[in-house]
Amino acid sequence: MRQQQVEVWVLDIVEAVVGGSRVEDDRVEAKRKWPTDHRKAARQIAGLANAAGGEAALWIVGLDEDGHLVADPGDVEPADWWAQVSKYFSEVAPDLNLLRVPTPHGTVAALWLETGRSPYVVTTNGHGGVDREVPWRRGTNLRSAHRSEILRAVVGEAEVPQLDAISGWVRALRRPAQGKGKFGEEAHPVGVEFEYWLDAYAEVAHPARLPEYRWAAHVTVGGQDIDLTRPSIRGPQMATGSNSFGIPTSQSVGSIVYVQNSGLHVNGSDSLALSGRHFVPDEGGELAGICARAQRAVLSFRLPLALSARRAALDARMRRISLTESEQPTSSAYRYVDERLGEFAIGGGIPYRYQGRYEKVD
């Protein structure tokens, strides 16, 4: 689920509550103010996340269900609040994204929770000799999970491939307008192009199918979250020669096989490579400025399982690196124009040698 979808989800809930209804989605909790009992908040969040079955869950702070209005949630720094809450989780806490969502009735804080690593365990106060609990939400009730519920969560989690980034890079390029369309308009407007490569490893306990039409990728740079064109994903390949046009050919040789127009068949743990490029129109140059100043970039992928709400997730957090070496033309009559806004890398990943757009020297 992308940020825009979450915002629409929040807006729908706010409109329903302000209109006199109550939250009826089992994956959503509304709070008038930021809870001050951090241990209790951790238990409530864990129960919501465990019952979500791998789907996104949502806390909306600043929404009063009883008063049917958007309220002032209090003077709280969300990052500090979450730091106090997350320490009550044992080993793993849900992945949290904070969104401030403006509505016609006021701004609310949306805590968007990724729940793909359930079951979530919280520490208790130790009364009765019990120091750990797996909470579970059922309707509006919060209780300890039953064995069958924990079993479903564990089995579901075991079916999801665990993806780890090994090395890779993202390059942001400023693209000028190029060419003219049939009516004189610019065929390729001014914009920013992102290109990337990421080597990763998938660990699986059971075979999994990841349908291609449900793949999603995005890059976050300078606080901007940008959806990317569906990536190319391949498992290990072996060169087989070339076709009649001289283009190199290859075939899959590992446990991860890409099937055209179908997706990935993950039959065992193995390596995989994710790559792609995406153009974003940027006539005013705002995005180009953001990319030029950014010190970090996050490349993210979500690969849902067939017949399941669960999905394999991969977030590669990269740092800006010094610009890599660029090629130069052999003829002094031409020069390459360096249009790079920034290069970001993880694990020592280095972009392939850059060759800019060339122009004739006057």
C-alpha cells in the first residue's frame, strides 16, 4: 500500500467518523490524543498488528470517535513517542511510517504499520511470573492470542521470502527537453530520471510465487516518495550465447526463475537482481533540486505472494557517494554533458561508468 492509498484510507475514515459513524475496520484504531501509557500503547499496537494478517494496519491520532470530530492530539513529538513505545516490543516491532494527513476538518497523524513480521511479542510487568505476551485484537476487544491464531501468523510468516539487500545503487539524472511531437510539442519534457540496480538474497522455507502484475517499487529521496515503473527482477543467469541480431542471451540456472508475463517462481533460497529506470516530469526543477541536495535515498520493493495478502518487502537505505568516473569522448570535437544530480549506494555498490549526453564543441 502506497502513501497516496493510505491518505485516501485516512480521509474516508475521518469523513465517516465526523459524519456520526464509528471506526468499523478491524485494522484501524482511532485515538483522540497521543497515549501517555507507552506499555499499554505497545500492547494495543501489537494486538492490532498481529490480527492484521500481514496487511497494513493504521492508528489515527487526533480523531475523536465519541465527539465525532478532529481534535488537538497534544504537543508530542511522534518520533520520541514511538521510541518510548517500541522499547516494550520483544525483538521485533512493526515497521512504522508517520503521515500527517490534512483533512477538511483538521490535520490528523496517521501511524501506518507494516505487519509482515508477525507475531509481535510485548513485554509485561512480570505479574504472575509472565514476562512476555502475544496480544490479539478481536473487534474492539484486546486479549492474549490463542494457539491457533499464533500458528496461523507463524505459518503465514514462514511462507514469505525474507529479502536482504547486498549491494546496489541509485542514480538521479537531470533530463532536458528533447525532440518534438507531431504537433510541435516536446516529445520528452524536462524531468528527472532515476536508474537503479540492486543485488539481494532471498531466503525461503517454502516455495513461493510472486505475480509480476502486483510488484511495486518506489524511491524516497529528500523526503519525496516516488513510485517507480515496475522493476525487472531476475534470479541467477548463465550466458547461452547470442541471438541472430548479436544480442547476448541467457537462461535461469538457480532456484529463482522469472517467467515472462507471470512473475517470479521462488523454489528455494538464492540471489536475485532488481533493476529499472523511471522518468519523472520536473518542469520547475523542484525535484532536481531535492535530488541534488539529498544525502540519502531509500529504494523499496513490495512483492505480494499469490493468493495472499502477505508480501515480501525489501528496503535498501543508501547514502550519497562521490560521483563515479565518467567516460570521455575520444574526439575533441565532442564533449559529454554530466547531468548527474546524485549517486547513492549500499554495500559498496558502484554504478556502471557514466556516459553523459554528448554535444558538439563550438
